[in-house]
Amino acid sequence: MYGIKIWSSEKDNDWYLLKDMNDGVIHVWDKKEEVEQAQKNLNCKRSAITKIMSSVIIDSALNKRKEEENLKYFLK
């Protein structure tokens, strides 16, 4: 799984992972091509694609994805 690092200043250690501003869940992508497309749409000075290794981050993102899919199913 992939994520996007965003730097908020010129310092190398001043970065965060792109996340949803409403619930704080970090955005993750399954395919590198998808994360590359998302990165192109960002309006920031510095960003980088990174592999997400944390099971906590992955679990949170997958749970959110599942909840959204269930919501779409029930709203049909």
C-alpha cells in the first residue's frame, strides 16, 4: 500500500502523511499508478510517494474504505 508524504517546510524531517481532514484517517492506495495520479493533483511544494508499512494505518484505511462501500450499498 502507498501513501503520500507532504513537507510543510524546507526541513527534511518536517513532513506528514496525507490524511482526511474530517476524520484523520491517512489516505492509502493499492496501486502505485493511482497514488502517482493523486500526487499530480496536489498543490504543494514538496511531496513523495512512500510505502505504508504500519498495520495500524492500513487497518484504519481499510475499515474506512469498507464503511464507505457499505454506505454506498445502502444508499442505492
